[in-house]
Amino acid sequence: MSRNIFDELSWRGLINQVSDAENLREHLDTPGRTLYCGFDPTAESLHIGNLVPLLGLLRFALAGHKPLFLLGGATGLIGDPSGKDKERVLRDVRTVTAAAEKIKAQAMGFFERMGAGGKVEAVNNLDWTAHLSILDFLRDAGKHFTINYMLAKESVKGRINREETGISYTEFSYMILQAYDFRHLSETRGCSLQIGGGDQFGNITAGLELIRRSRPTPAFALTFPLITTASGAKFGKSEKGAIFLDPALTTPYAFYQYWFNTDDRDVVNYLKYFTLLDQETIDALAIETADNPHLRQAQKRLAQEVTTMIHGPEETQKVLDASQALFGSGDLAAADPATLRAALEAAPTRAYPSLDMVPPLPKLLADLGLCPSNSQARKDLKAGAISINGQRVTAEDHCVAPDDLLGGHTFLVRKGKKNYGVVTLG
């Protein structure tokens, strides 16, 4: 990455708020600047809402700087009020610690896969706060913050006037704890920049205030925009909830499909936000989207790039093979069984003890909801609209042989190009 990282983030539309833009840009002209971004372990996995800051750390690493991936082992026990309309439920130490370890492994695996292994270091704020006494904390950090200053922060203002919920002293003090992290890293690691989502600007600038008041040294804040969709839907949510980076929580197939289904109005911005593609490539995809939106070339590239970044090229290829087998001319028997199951999660399913118990094909088609009646099923069979495991079937008395089963226990019934039913045995 030859250009100044500040300029790189600017053309991608990734700069939302900056504490001192002109001086920060100049500061980043010198390689090796240390910066950090915090991730509280509020779940067992990161989700795609975390991708912008995660990629932010990667971009800084590839630009020759020294990013720190900060795990909120301490702050995760407190709860950040930013963007929340009510108090978080406090989680016990064991749960938070276990989640932090999972997220650390997930993030470090990502950086390794993206060629930044050893360039991004993980740190945990519990390491420097676990033995900090309340008296030392109040005397050393609390004395530098007035109540008026804290009340002016958006994260507090959004809650202070809610009589039914309000804000506890625990969450009220969160910004000071985060500020303490920034000062600690400034003192011990020479950290001069904190990055984060747009809702974190108040917390980050609290760190600047603590550094300025106690041990003045150059320090900056930079936030990324909070992503919204053109349709008004919440970014990062599907019908089943959040889109997680953990394949056990969101399958690679579902992950790929989320990106592939991106609105034409959003896809160019998402290519800038969520990929490492250069400006020339993205501009070409923007032209392709404008000229031939039905081909969805930008969506395909976006889905492939992000899925490969998170799950690796092998899993991405499994998704592509399964999609080709289901909706193209690929071989169903050669597709990865787990990926096929993920692709067909929403398809109607019928289970039978054995092949002998499967009803005649017209009734099966009606039971799966692929045809409205047995008589219509017979017409669709005669018309050549039905296939089993990718092979066209026209006979009403067609029987599936044991050798035809996928994975030894499944076969797929399709009507037309995209209407599927799944039959499982045993």
C-alpha cells in the first residue's frame, strides 16, 4: 500500500470523525505508528458489523504500522452504553474470558490468513486493570473527568433522559475505563491512535482528554462510519439474526449469500468498505453494475472476496460448487454435503425411515409443496419440469436407487430451476 493510509481510508469513504485530521495525516506519513482498536467479548464470535474495524487494523498493518487488537476482558465485564437504549445484562468472568479467547483466536487467524501474521498483536485490558484498586482508579483517572464533561457525551445523553431505564454508575464509568486503556497503551507501547466505530468517538476522545490532562503526548482519534443500507434495513442482520464470522454460527453458504444479495445501491460502497480491491477494480465493477445490473458481477466479486477472507478459498469454492450444482449444471454428487445442507436449509423437507417408505413421486411432490396436487404433479412430470438429484424424471413410477442417494441418506427433488425439496432417510 503505497499511499498514506489516511488517504486510502478517505477514498474508501471510511473516515467518519477525526480529532485532528491534518496532523494525523502527517503523523501517519511515518511508518511504524502504534494504534489500537478495542473489541469487547459480548458474544462467542465476531460478526460482520466488526469487519470494518477489523479490516481497519489489517489496512494499517499492510501500510507498515503496528496495530494492537485489544480484547475487552475488563470492559466486557462492565458494558458499553454506546448505542444501547437500556443496560446490558452483566456476564460472569468465566463466560467473558472464554468468549475473549475465542474472539482472539478468530481475529488472529484472520490476520494470519490475510498476510498480516505477526504484524498485529493481541492485548487484553484485563491484564492491566485486574489488580487496579478502586481508590487508585478514582484518584489517578477519575479526578480528570468532570460530571459535566461525561454528561455531554452522546452515549450518556442517549440514556440519561430515559426515566424507565436511565444509566447505572457502572456503565456511566465505562468511558473512563476505556480512556484508561488509551493512556496505558500510550505510556507502555507508544500508542498514538485509537480507531473504532462512529458510536465510539465519545469514548475515544475521553482517552485523548485523559492523556492531555495527565501525561501530554501526541494522541489521535479516528472513527469509521456506521454502515447503513440503502433500503433502510439494518446492516449485518438476516432473517435468522446476526451474520457471524464463526462458521458454526453462520454457515459459509449463508455468509456468501448475505453478500451476494447486496442491493445494487450498496454494492460499490461495500466493495470499498469490506475488500482490499484497488480503486481501478472497484470503478470497473461500478460501471459493470450500472450497465448490466442483472449480471450481478459486483455482488459476485464482493461475496467471493469477503467469504475467502473470512473462511478461506477452499470453503468459498465449496459454496460456488454447491451453487453451480443446485442452480447450474454442476454435479450434485461431487458437491460438499455440509455445504449442500446449508444451501437447502430453507427448502421443504420430508423424512422417511427407508426408501421403501417414500410415497409415489406425484404424492411426494405434493407433500413437499412443489406441486399443488397429485394431478398437477403428473402434468409437471410429463412436461419434463421435475428432476431428482439433477437428473430429469418423467415417469410417475420412478424409484430412487440406494446408489443415487447423496451422502447415503438424501436426495433432492427440483421443480423448474429454483424450487427444491429435500428427502432424508433413516
